[in-house]
Amino acid sequence: MKLKDNKIFRWIIIPICLLLCFFGRFIPGNSALSSDAIGVICIFIGTLILWLTIGIDWPSVLCIFSLGFINSYGFSKVFTSGFGNSTFVFLLFTFVCTYALSKTSLIKRTAIFFVNNKLSKKSGFWFSNLFLISVLLLGQFIAPTVLFVIMLPILEEILNLAKIEKGDKIGKLLMLGLGFTCSISSGMTPIAHVFPIIAMNTAEITVSPLNYMAIAIPTGLLIFILMLIMLWIFLRPDTSKLKDINIEEIKKDIPSIDKKDIATLVIFIIVILLWIIPSLFKDISPDFYKLINGYGTAMPPILGTILLCILRFDNKPVIKIDDAFKNGVPWGSLLMCAATLTLGSVLSDDTIGIKLFLQNSLGSSLTNVSPILLLIIFVSWAAIQTNLSSNMVTASLVSAVCATLLRSIVTTINLPSIICVIGMMSALAFATPPSMPHIAIISSNGYCETKDTLIYGSILMVISIILSLLIAYPLGTLIL
């Protein structure tokens, strides 16, 4: 039985957290912290405990609700900071667009294309690497868990056709590679990936999707390459069974591409271009940049959703909005996004006083700390926590603390750059089953064991920390 399903544990944890959320504001304040500030800190602690132990859905609603009772903030500001924030709308309709894309045959066909060409047929080595490259490519636009659910049956069919048994090293390499690559790809773009978005909005910074990708994609590619090198060196699998595999057996079960698939792809490309194009015209045509950029990041996916609902094939729309909301939107993740947006706004609000308290209490002691040491602390914290617990909790907690501290002290650290790195690191979960659902699945499917993900995932975590410090952050300081 999981800890969060244990009745005794729930009867202890939940009442304690409820007391923190609703009665912490009644603790008398002092010269350093007001009663409202103490209440916000208690809500933060209570919600964080629930996120880590119970779940992210109703605890997020509890967080938003309890923040509404803070005297100097109120429900109006809470709703504006959370549900009224453009980031919430951006994520909601981006999930709708990616849901439509995941319902087409294009995703599976892309994967098949990579493993059914002349290069992949040369050897099992190339077959394996090209399969994982297809996962990395598709992961730029698809949420990690959705991508894993789509790709896992394809991989299992490949393993069955090749008669690769559980325990074979090549099966272990492909399964570990699939899980790790889904995590790596989810940190490389903010498209359908909540972790970098949560980090940036918790810290209240604005970074264009193009600038974020300019930082995260090169770093992610290097992490992916080193992941492949690590797995091939340590596992040294026999790949002979993959050399002559008949992919036609898999292709026959995939429906042919139709007009609806093509329309979905075109609309999705239009959405992505509307995110990227404005940044390309910033210096070429400032007026055009100002016009398009002024619409915000939420406009393109809303436009895409409208087009997907209007276009009809065989007298049926490409998607139905109620179906997309029901099956394609991870509402728990969105609720947590709303909660972290609100928490970030409250923590940085001058009337609450937490920012001033940190500035007075920690400013003098951290002023003399080496910026390099601070970077190592925050990046390592994000990497370790995301490999042990929730990615979204990591993104919100580490970025909130980092932004509050760095704004309170004089430092040479580039805040937008380090927040982007924290957002990226929050996605790079490899080592333990609680870190991401797909890591839990590969840890118990027979091809891998928990110790495999722990050993190789921990090595990859260290690699990610090093590359983030040496590549991602310096790139960020140049771009941002």
C-alpha cells in the first residue's frame, strides 16, 4: 500500500496541514514578520507537505482557497493571480492542441520512420539509437507521460518481434532509454511541458519560448548523447536480434494518414510558429514584434483550439472541446499551476513582508557567498528533489526560494537564466519511481528493475547537473 493511501497516515497528515493552512494566520506577528506573512508561510508549508505526501489536485485547490483569507491579499487577488493568469490559459489550450495531435497516427508513424530506414537496418546499434532519437524529437511537443504511453506499446511490439526476453540487456537499454528520453525531452521546450512554465511564473520572470529553447535544447541534446554513451558502455548489450526485425508487422496496425491528421498537424505548426516568429523579428521589425508579442503566449493555442473545433471531416469536428477537456487536459497539473502562480505572487507581494524579511535576515549573510556556490546549491537542489518527489513541487519550491533570495541580496547571478535552468532540471527525473509515472512503469515492467533506474538514473542526474552548470546557465547569461 502506498503511503498516501494509508488511512492512519492520512488522518494524521491532513488535519495538521489543514490547521497550518487555516489557522497559521492567527499566530501573532512580530517586528520581523506580520501575522499575514506567518499565515502565508504556514499555507506554503502545509500545501507543500500535502503535495509531497497526498497529491497535487485538491491540495492545490486548498492552497488557493486558504490564501483568499489572508487579510492583506483577499480572494479577488487570489483568483486573478491564479485562474486569471494568462499562463493558466496558455497551458489549458496548449494541452487541448497536443491532445488533438496525439489522437492522430502521425506520432506512431514518425517513430516507425526512424526505425524503418536504411541506416536503422544496418545494425541493432543504429536501430536502437534511431528509435530513441524519434522519442526525443516527438517529446519536444508532447507531454512526457502521454509520449511514454504512445511509445511503450511500439517498443513492446518491437521487443516481441525480435524475441527479446525480459532480462536481456538490449531490452533493458531500450526501456531505460525510453523512460530517460521522455524526461529529457520534457525539459527542452515549454510546449505542453508545465515544469519550465511553473518555474518562470513562480519566479515572476518572462522568457520567450524561443529563448528558453535556445538554452534548453542544446543542453538536452548533450544530456541525451551522454545518456546513450553511458548506457552502451555500461550495459554492452547484444543487438543481433534487432538487425533483421520486420517493421511491417507494426505498420499494418497503424491507420493511414487522412485529411484530419494533416489539418491537425498544420494547425499545430501554426501555433508553434506564432510562439517563435515574434522573437525572430525583434530586431528586424520592432513594430511587428510588438504587435504579435503583445497578444501573449495564450493567443496561439486558443486560435488553434478554435480551428480544431471548427474544421469538420466526415461531418465531425477534428476535436470536441468537451472531449479534449475531459481526456486531454491534466487538471491536477493545471490546478497546481494555479496554486503555484498564486503562491509566487503572495510570497513576493510587498504588503505581506516575506521578501523584506528575507532581505533583512539573509541578505547580509549571503552577500559574501560565492555566486558559483549558490548556483551549485540551487541546481543540485532542483535535480535531487525532482528525482525523489514531484516535478511540479520542485519547479515551484526551488524557483520561489531562489527568486526571493536573489532579489533580496546583491548578486551577480542572472536570475532569468538560473530560473530557466531550475525549470529544465525539474523535468529531468530519472532515478526513482516517485519522480515521474513513466519512471515507475519502467522500474517494474520486467525489462528493468528499481535498482537499474536508481543506478543509471543517478549517474544521469549528476551528468545533468554538470551540463546545466557548464552549458545551460552560461548560455542563459548570453541570451537573457
